[in-house]
Amino acid sequence: MTLSRASSDSARQATEEGNGKLPRHVGIIMDGNGRWAAQYGMPRPVGHERGVEALRRTVKAAQKTGLEYLTVYSFSTENWRRPFSEVSALFALLKTFMNQDLKRLKSEGVRISVFGTREGLPEDVDALLDRALEETRDNTRFNLGIAFNYGGREEITRAVRGLAEDARAGRIEPEAIDEAMISSRLDTSGFPDPDLIIRTGEERRLSNFLVWQSAYTELVFMDVLWPEFGEHSLNEALETFASRDRRFGGLKSGAA
Ligand code: IPE
Ligand code: IPE
Ligand code: MG
């Protein structure tokens, strides 16, 4: 049997870079805003507003802890299935967050990246996302990925379409397509694969978040609803991560 070079290389890279006790890249599925609001007899948008406060706390805690990359799932390609009023409220909140926080994030050395498709987004949202990218592009202290209008399958489909177009035009040979090339065509290409994905709000699923990138990611599901998340919950998830034995298909450390 010949060992696939591409997969052994990417596993080694992940082992070297992400097997420390502190993850380099954490992804968060920020779920449970609606249930939090319902618990207190409040309308759903209030839950989303509190969710933005939790996001602020979490970005601050992530910077303080020494993470390098944080990706937050803010709006999925499937969230369009919600009523128009809910979708509008979520777009309005992104605008509020950017308008209120962009200047501070910029001054703190945060570089913002946006993952997802711009298709279907209102012009003002599209422009605001571009502004966030442009204004923070020279920052290097901390990387914040915002998955907005994001779906892992949509991202992979776009990447595959690009590769097929390049092959048809003779720019690449189909044989040259390997895992690294596919990764480099994804929206997240500047980020390492996530070492840890946290999902709040009781569900145990990825809901189309970082589908390709999470092949060897540690998953931590927490019952806390997103508006209640903060430094304490983040540290709890990081402790769980530190206790995991990442094997990447190899043997338990010390077993050989
Ligand atoms: C997460 O909270 C926010 C987004 C999906 C954008 P939800 O709105 O999904 O809250 P629940 O799951 O209904 O409680
Ligand atoms: C996942 O939450 C999407 C975001 C957090 C943006 P959902 O609430 O949309 O996921 P499902 O519908 O429970 O799978
Ligand atoms: Mg939900």
C-alpha cells in the first residue's frame, strides 16, 4: 500500500501545529439566542442582541488567552429559511456590531476575515464586510473570522467549480489537485484548520460549519446558551480541549 503523501503531510502539519495544549484556531457555533430569549419571555431579537454582547466578551477573552485565530458562525446559508423579520434582525445586528466595534478591533490589531458567499446579501451588508476586511488587512495580532452567509458545502462547491474551470482552461492538470490545493481554494485558506470547535445551546451537530476543515477537529458541545457565554465558558472548553488526546489516526501518545 502506498501512503498518500498529501494526507500524511497534512496530518503531520496538524500534529505539529495544533497538538499543543492551547489551540491555535477555535471555531464557535454561537447557538441558543432564541431559546435564551424565550426562557425570559422576550422576543428573539433580544436574544440576538445579547448574543452580540457575548461575542464581544468572547473575542476579548480569546485575545487575552493567547489564541491566534477565532472563527464565529454568525449566519448560515440555511438561515435564509427563517422568516424575513428574523433575517433582517440578524443583518441589522451585524451592521451594529461592525459600526460599533470595527474601530476598536482595528486599534487592537485584530485582522477580520469573512467566510461565505456574498450572493443574496443586501448591498449595505456587502459593503460593510468589505470595509471590515480593508480596514484591518494590515493587522497581525489576532485573527477574527466571521462566517457570514456561510455553508461548508457551498464553500467546497465554489472551490471545486473554480478548480474545474482552471482545468478546463488548461491552467492546472487534474492530477495536480490534492488536499492542499483544495484547502487553498477555500475561504479559510489563510487560517489553519480549527483545533477546536465549540457549539453552545445543547444541539450536537455542525450545521454545515467548516465541514472540510474539521476533519480532525476536537468538538466540544456545551449546554450554555450563547448569550450566557463568556470568558468562563471559553476557559472551560479550553480545559476540555487540553485533556483530549489527539491522535490523527496514529496511536495514543506513549503507546508505541
Ligand atoms: C443562534 O441562535 C444565532 C443564529 C443562528 C444566527 P438561534 O437563533 O439559532 O437560537 P435558537 O437555536 O433558536 O435558540
Ligand atoms: C447554526 O445554528 C448556525 C449559526 C449559529 C449561525 P442553527 O440554529 O441555524 O442550526 P440548526 O438549525 O439548529 O442546525
Ligand atoms: Mg439555533
